[in-house]
Amino acid sequence: MTIDTLTPPATERAGDPAALRVVPARHYARWAAAAAVLVLVAQFAHGLATNPVWEWDVFRAYVFSETIVQAVWVTLQLTAYATVLGFLLGTVLAFMRLSRSPLLQTVAWSYIWIFRSIPMIVQLVFWFNLSALYKELGVGIPFGPVFWSVDSNTLIGTIGAAVIGLSLHQAAYAAEIVRGGVLAVDHGQSEAAAALGIPRLRQIRRIVLPQAMRAILPTAGNEIVGLLKGTSVVYVMSIGELFYQVQVIYGRNGRVIPLLLVATAWYVVLTSVLSVAQYYVERHYARGADRTPPPTPIQRVRRFVAAQRRAATTREPTEKT
């Protein structure tokens, strides 16, 4: 805001703040930037609608085809398995790093160091070729006789190798996410629980982890979204997930751009669903810190509709009168 004091009316008294005329500040640079952004967005939308290279008819023909839908289901399965197993193992690794045992700390730190150092695609190819190292996997006495064994290829198929590789890779990052969330909880919470005689496991499950979730969830949600897109790496194992099937289709018909657009559309939809779920889960765990959280988008729409209905019912008696 700026104050215009150059031409005050003759009736105004000098030095009277109430007599000053206040005018809004002009943000010309902001308006110019907004106009430039709108022009760019309009050009991009016009190109999407008019550029024949996009081939929207091909996009419509394949986006809900049986092959693509099945590939999406495989992508969701890989993401779900790797998320659950990765975060379960990551939670164990996180508490191993937080333990007082030097051995457990060293093992957990070494695991995280190794699996964060090796690219995911290398890990997947390694697990895919596990049978080259171990023909059979068995159960028995360590360094002694084996009581039961099975062929490696029979026990760990292609999907199994992909799940193992994704899970072990994800566990290394999940461990640091969980450890950071636990460290964010005030140490006095654990001390107070110990003073009340609450067992250590219950302290972690009932006191520490629920409070740590507020710090864990934003980064964990980001990791899950990254994992969903990262499942496209398993194309090197010829698994029929979304990106692999898109490659197979455009390898046959040569329609690269519209098929890539099909994959893009599905990834956008899936990540949007995960983002919405993350929003509501974060809102659930924020209740302990924020007793009156802001309304959700759905609640805002309901309140707006209710306000419009009340305004309409209030106008009707007035008009009749």
C-alpha cells in the first residue's frame, strides 16, 4: 500500500493521519509475470489440442485396453509389496541403529550404506540372476547338514526377484526416514513412559511411533510415489508392468508419442490417488498437535453448498413478502 500526500484537499488539516488518502500499491511486475504464465499455459494447451503428433485417437484406443489395465495392476502389486516389506524391514533397521548394541548399529549402518550405494537396476539384475550364484536354497544347521532344499529358480521367480530387489532397496531409505521421525520425538516422552512402568515395546508402539508419524509421513509419502514410478525399472527383467507393456506396444505399431502419453496419464492418476491418501493420513496423525485442523476440500465444498442453500431459503420469504 502507498499513501498519496501530494495533493491533499484544502479542507484537510496538516498532519492529520485520518485525512490521508490510502491507495493500493500497483504490482506491475507481478501482473506481467502472471500474464506471461497464462500465455505459456494457453500455448501448451493449444498445442495439446491441435498438434496431430499427439494422436489422441490412438491414446483413447489404448488407455483403457486390457493389456494396459493388467500392466497397471502389476505396477500396483509391485508398489504395494515393496512398500509394505520395505518399510517393515526399514523400521527394524531404524531401531537397530538406535539401539545401544554396537553390533546391531554396525549391521544396520552397513546395510543402509551398501543398499543406498548400489543403483536399483543393478540390484534387480543381481537378484534376477541369483541362481547363477546359488543353484539351491535350503534350511539346515549353519555350516552343517541341509535338511530341506529347493531350486532357486523355483523358489524365486521373476516377480519374486523384482519384489525382493525393490523391497531391500526401499528398506535402506525407509530406515533413515523412520529413524529421523523417531529422533524428532522429545526424549522426555520415553522417560515419562518409563517412569510410569510402561514396557519398552509398548512405549514404541503407543507413544513414540504415533508422534513420529507426523515427521515420517511427508517423506514416506514422497518415497512411495517415487517407488511407484521406480517400478518402471523392472522392464529389464521383462516383467509386464506399465512401462514395459507400453514399450512392447509402440515397438510393434511405432506410435511412440501417444503410447508414452498413455503411460504418463496412468502415472499421473496413480500418484494423484497416493497424494490424496497421504493428505488424509497426515491429517489423521496431526490431531494430537492440531485440535482444530483446517477443513478438507470436500468439507469446504459442502460448507459452500450449505451456505448457498441457506442464502436461497432466506431470499425466498423476502421475495414473497
